Amino acid sequence: MDPDLAIRPPGPWFHRDVSANGSRFHVAELGEGPTVIFLHGFPTFWWTWRHAMAAVAAQGYRAVAMDLRGYAGSDHPPEGYDPTTLAADVAGVIKGLGADDATVVGHGWGGIIGWTMCSTQPEMVRTLVTISAPHPQRMRSALLRSRSQRSAMGYLWGLQLPISPERSFMRNDGSRITELMRDWSLDTSWLDSDAALRYQSAFTCWPTAHTAIEYHRWAMRSMFRTDGRRYMTSIEAPITHDVLSIRGQQDPMVLEESFDGDHTLVNGRYESASLPTGHFVHEESPDNVSGLLIKWLAQEVSDSHLPGDGRATN
């Protein structure tokens, strides 16, 4: 599949580029109303949100899905793959869209960016929805203390090597991308031939295979460096936003135990939902995830009309 067609397919959405934080970002946009911005994880791109975008837009929201730094149709600069810079990217895109703030929905790395925004760009986040993404402090703790979680994310260690991971992902037209996504899913029926080809085409559009890996290299190498400690300090205070945490009951990547303690880092309302899926919850169970999002957004509107701040902590 032609990479440009994979990244910018025709549909009910329209495509545009937004300048933010010194880079250019590709976004797909659908609907009108309060802004909901969708952030993908590894190894996908904005198209992973096609189902949720349509459902949310139909309820009177402006659904925007962006390609993160180093992915698909966005710029691929040589640096800036730490969560603080990535959070500034998204905040800049929200401003570039003309919105005052947005509900942030993030899967995997997109969820990590969402958590980070709540601490470093709090005024830009209305509420946060994470999918398969514990708070970064809880994830770090799980990786350090839990042999099971380290084993579940064993692929991270191989990505620390130079050059060879990139070659592995580029080989055979990116077939390893599909292999990983199947391995991390409980129900693989969502990954049909069209979806697999689209994801492989987008990921093998050089230098995505390199820049996408840079996220993971920063995450591992910074754990004992000054920049990593500085980042963890910046997100240690509980956030004041409302948070919905969605996770897959049989996610082989992020274990259920790694979410323990998430609620202690949230001073707003905290809710969680577990679905019978693997890692790609929104792809494996799109209707259920869309239903949860619509209910959450409706509650947000309801709370905004309550006396005081309308928050309740669970």
C-alpha cells in the first residue's frame, strides 16, 4: 500500500497539518463541538482511532486524532522523544486547533503523554481517558519490582540495541509489526489484511521505524539518569483532573497489577473499566470502548452544571 494513502485515507474525516512546538503534526478531524484529542500508542498511528472518532463525533464532539512526533504523517525530528516534550507537542496542537483545552484520550504511549500533560500542561486537559496505560510512576515501579511485568515487556530490552531493531521492523515489508500486534491481542480478528497492510505501510515509511523506537530507548535509558529523575519529580504530585482508566483483562503487555495505586495519584474522580481484551482494547472491542467514552463525556457535561466542581473520588 502506498504510504501516503495509508496515512491519509479518504473518509468522513478531513486531514490537515498543525504547527506546534517547533514541528509539524498531521491530524485527522471529524465533527464539531468540544474537542476530544486521541493519542495513539506503539506501533500504530492516528487511524487506530477511526471507530472512536466516528462515535464521539456523532454525539456532538470535535474528534481529532493526531500522529505523534516521529510517526506517520508528522515530522520525524532527531530528538524530543521524552514525555515532557511529547506533552508540549500535544498542548501546542490543541492550541493550534483553536481550542482552549481538550479531553485527552490516549492508548499506551498516548496514555503516558496524557498523564504527563495533566502535570506539565494541566490547563490544556479537561479530563483524561487512558487505555492500557498506568500512571508512569506506577509503571516504573512495576518494572523495577515485578519480575512478571519485566518479562511481559521483555521486547523493550531488544529495542535498546543500535540499528538491528530498525532493520528487524523494516524487513519483509514490516511483517514484524503485524506479528507484534497479533501477539499482544486476545482477539486478532480486528487485524484483517487491510488493517495489517495499512499499519505496516505507515510504520515502514522511513524513518518511523527509528523514531518510534526512540520513545522506548528514552524510557529505559533515562530510568537512572538525571533527565529521567527530573521527569518523575515533575509528575509526582497527584493531578486534579478526572480520569477514566480502561484496560484489557488479558493484556499480555501491561499486567493488571501495574495499575495498583493509580487512584492515589488522582485527586479528581477516578474510574476504571476492564474489558475482556488484550492490549489493543479500542481495536478489539471498539463498540464497548466507544460506549465508555460517550458515557464519560456525557458525565463531564453533567458535572459542569453541578454546583461547585461536581467531582467525586472513587
